[in-house]
Amino acid sequence: MLQAAINAGAAARSLPAPTLSPVKQKVEEKASWLTKAEQETLLASYPDHVKPIALTLCFQGTRSTEALRLDWRHVDFDRGTLFIMKSKSGRQRTIPMHPRVATALKNLWIARGRPDTGTVFLSRLKAAYSDTRKTGGNPLTASHRSACKTAGIVGFTPHGWRHHWASWMVMTGCDLVTLMRLGGWRTQKSVQRYAAVSADHMAEAILRLT
């Protein structure tokens, strides 16, 4: 509207109209999730070295960078927890391990010779994934795209696993405060999008009333 007003005023005075710079708008990420059948098909479609990472993204809700930076020092099999030392929000957090993740990591730990330290997830070249927190991009993109093609999943990015996890956490009864803490979000506003992720889920909740 402001640009239109400038154009009209300039035209009335036979002057060239200055062009305003476009305002960059923040695009709000939408909640998205897979069905359980799609989830299992996609998880099975990853190459073997990526499957434990995908399981972690799916069942722990970590960001890709958090998972790829995970160190054996921060995997506590006795307590069944993962310690996220570096996160996007700058906050550290400890999260309970899902049984499927615990099993996958335990098998990986044993196969590696039970290390006390070192990067948990390695590439197919047996090297740590590059740290892209400053450069951008996702080292898992190629493997993820190939797995999605095999599984017939369209429009689901690696970050989609985080939305998938959060959506299913809510649909299985997790409150937003707990979700915020487990996922490492700063404010409850960040998880508000998951409050109404499924009309079917809300209908089931209504039907449970007696």
C-alpha cells in the first residue's frame, strides 16, 4: 500500500518513484507428520549407517545438528538418557531415551568396541559428519531424499522428523510444557502449532468422555 501511494504521488508530480525494498516476512513452520505405516516404511528405507540417526530424529525429536553432534560421553545407558550439549536455543537438556533408540545405540556402541568418547554417528566413510551450524545445509539431505523416494514419501524434509515427533507426542497425550522442555524450545508459543495437529485425535478425546 505504501509503494502504491508513493507511485501515485510521484506520477502526479511527474517524478520517478523510488522503489521500496521488500519486507522479508517470517514464514511460520507448519506441523506435519507421517502415519505410523509411512514412518516405518521410511525408517526401513535408509541406508544402514543412517538408520540409527533416523530413529533418533523420529523418536527423540532432536534437530539434525543435535543428533549428528552427539558424543558417546553423553549417552547414558544406565539411566537411559541422552544429553544434548549444544542446541539451537543455546540451552542444554537431558532427554529420556526411547527404547528403540536405546537398542539401536547400544548395538552401535558394542559394534564400535564400547567407546567412552567420540562421535556417535558416522558417515558411510566412517567419519564424523560436517558441522553445518554456521554454513547451513544438512548432511543427511541426500540419504533422506533417496529414502523418501524409495518409500514413496513426498514433501517430507529431514527437519520434518522433528514435526512428526512433536505431533505424535501431542496426539499420544503429551502436554505442551513437557513437549517444550523435551524438544528444547524456548517458549510455549513455539509449540502452540502442535495443539491442534489432528481433528481425529481431538474427536477421540471427546468420545472418551463419559
